[in-house]
Amino acid sequence: MERIRVRGGRRLNGTIQISGAKNAALPLMAASLLTPEALVLSNVPKLADIATLAALLAQHGADIDLSQGDGAGGQTMTLRAATITSTTAPYDLVRKMRASVLVLGPLLARCHQARVSLPGGCAIGTRPVDLHLKALEQLGARIELEEGYVNASAPGGLKGGHVRFPTVSVGATENVMMAATLAAGETVLENVAREPEIGDLAACLIAMGARISGAGTERIVIQGVAELGGAHHRVMADRIETGTYMAAAAITGGALTLTHTNADTLGAVVDALAACGVGVARQNGTLTVSPRSDAISPTDISTQPYPGFPTDMQAQFMALLTTADGASTINETIFENRFMHVPELMRMGANISLQGHTAVVRGVKQLRGAPVMATDLRASVSLVLAGLAAEGETTVSRVYHLDRGYEHLVEKLAACGADIERVAD
Ligand code: EPZ
């Protein structure tokens, strides 16, 4: 297994092209199951999670073709599910990635039945799928849990319904929105997630012939149609990758220009950086983090559904705030166990105390390099960021977590002056 070795202390300087968003690409790929025609997705990042979902979709009967991007980066993926050959999503594939559960809505809508393994817990929490299942029941699905599988059926097809989600869920909103596109009649979804990835999925579904309004607000209305067709869609820029590199610039006191991204999706992150004394200039699809002369100012952060501060940026900000001039608090409200990076950051000299869902981070003058272990995607990258600022050498093991969600991380950072490389164990 490989590790990443970082020798800290260099200010980053340069330009990084942001990749397509993993968390947009995954539901978009699942949407290909809704039509026998070809769905062409451009700007698809080359990541382990994308390959995992592609394997699952192929197992359902989709033909998947990958070609080099359109010049602006990423891969172009053509998915054609002419015939669904299996409506079962087996445990072996689903356990690798929770987002696999996104095939449930499309399979049920198109084939009126699906058998999908329950994903199980993961490092950041128990992460149930009850909201997905209850909402699909309100669209007329019969759901049974049997031997670790969700057995769902809708003889005669799904029917429009009214769903008010008790908790905001990105995945449940996506799953049910996809299912409702082919349900008979009107579906109203309330208290839905407003993440930009929902808007990206809705735009693609509309291009495929779906009738959806309200994506990006708390209420989405879908008029079911008899069938959907093919479409060409460009995957939106990865706002979490963008935020991660903004934090990398800030922690090293460097200056980075991030291109092919969208500042409009990053309001809360830019505001949090401003509160830390880090300036970010926005111009069209480009964000520029200015070098700072003063220490990072402490600040208080609470993760929230979009447009609040994203839980997927919490670990990276914690790394940044370990170097601040004073004490900060970070309150994690989305996942109950998303502080796995805390003991690893403390091994690097960070001063953090945990009180339930809140971390109190007292800034230290200097982090020190150490061997550390990655536990999940965002936790891992926070350790890389800490390593960029630390004195001496940091090695991050379990690099496969990073390969799930950061395209060319080492190359992108090295091109901006970081002393970073992958090394064999
Ligand atoms: C998505 O996960 C993202 N994944 C996550 O990104 C992200 O952290 C999360 O949204 C929150 O923004 C993808 O888009 C593929 P949720 P998702 O359903 O959809 C609870 C990353 O690092 N809940 O919005 O699974 C749940 O436990 C990742 O890229 C239920 O209780 O998240 C959590 O507390 C990790 N029952 C909260 O809702 C359910 O049925 C929000 O989760 C579903 C969710």
C-alpha cells in the first residue's frame, strides 16, 4: 500500500484546475439507469468512487465508455442502459461506497422493482437510509428489509406523492427526485437538500425530458413523464476540492489561483476564510487566494446543510485553525462521528479538545510532522494540509481514501511548490 509523504514549510504558489465534482457525478451516473438512451457526461473526475459506481452500473446492464475529456479536463463518460439486465445491487459492490444506494430510485422507477444491499455504517457515522426508503414508500413503493437487502417493488409503477423530509438529506433528495421523474402524476418534495449537486442533477434530468421545478429551493415539484431520453451534461466543478485548495493556500500562507470552478457555490467557505483573515478574490470561474502577512485569526464554525458551512470542509478547516492565533470552536451538526482526524492532528502537535459534537481548537505556533493514518476522505486531506504547514516530514497512510475523492492531489500540490510525493510502504 502507498503512503503520501509531505515535507512541510513551503508556501504554495500557482494555479490549479479544479476537477468535476465527485458528489455531482455519482448521482448523474445513476440517472443513466432511467433511460435506454445514451447519457453523455463530460468533466467526470478520474476517481476510485467513480470506477466503483461504474462497475455497479455495468452489473445492472449499462454499457459504459470512457474517453479523454473535451480539452477543459476530466473524462467523458457515455452510459447507455439499453436493457436493465439485473435489478439487484449486491453487497460486494454497495459496501465499497454508500452512494451506490442511488441506484434504488432509478431502478424502481424504470423496472418497478429493485433489490439493493443496505450500505452499512462508515467511519463518519451510522448513516442510515431510512429517509430514502420512507419517501419511496410515499411514492407507492413496497419496501421490505431482508437479509441485509432492501427489497422494493412498485407493481404498476410509482405514483406521485407528497414527501416532507424530517431531516435534510442530499442522497434521499437525489434518489427520490430521480424516482419521481417516471412516477405517474405530480410529486412534491419538501424540506429537500439545496446543495448545488441537486441543481446539477435536476438540470441533467430536465435535459433528459424530466419536468422538475424548484431545485435549489426547499421545495421541488416533479411532474412524472412516461419516459426519459438521452442527454449531454457537463458535471459541475467540485466545490469541496476548490475549498480544500483554498485551505491549502491559507495554511501555507501562499497564493493560489483556482480555475474552472464556481465561486457561487462556495459562499460559506469564502466567508469562513475571510473570518480567518484570508482574502479570496472571485472572477467568473476563478478564485484567487491572496497571500497573508498575519497569522490565521481564530473563528467559530458550525456545519450546516447548504448554503451553510459544509461538513465536507470541516476537517480541512480544523487543520487550518490548529495554526490560528487563538481558540476556535468547530461544531459538527451533520455526522455524529466526523472527528476521526482529531487524534491524528494531535499527533502533529495540535491542541484540540472534544466536547460532544464540538471541538475546541487552540492554535499552536508550529505543527510538527508525524506518521498519521487516514480514516476517511476529508479527514485524510486535512492531514495532508497539516503536513504542508508542519515542520519536518509527515506520512499519511491509507492513501486509498484520498484516491476516492481527489483527482491528482499530489501532482496538483507539487506543481504549486509543495514537497509531496507518493511512496511505497
Ligand atoms: C452526501 O452524503 C455526500 N455524499 C457526503 O459527502 C456529504 O458529507 C453529505 O451529503 C452531507 O453534505 C455524496 O454526495 C455522494 P445526507 P449523503 O443524506 O447523501 C442522515 C464526502 O466526503 N440521514 O445528506 O449520504 C445522515 O446520517 C461525503 O464527499 C438519515 O438519518 O448525506 C446524516 O446525519 C461523505 N437517514 C444526515 O442525514 C437517511 O436516510 C445528512 O446526510 C439519510 C441521511
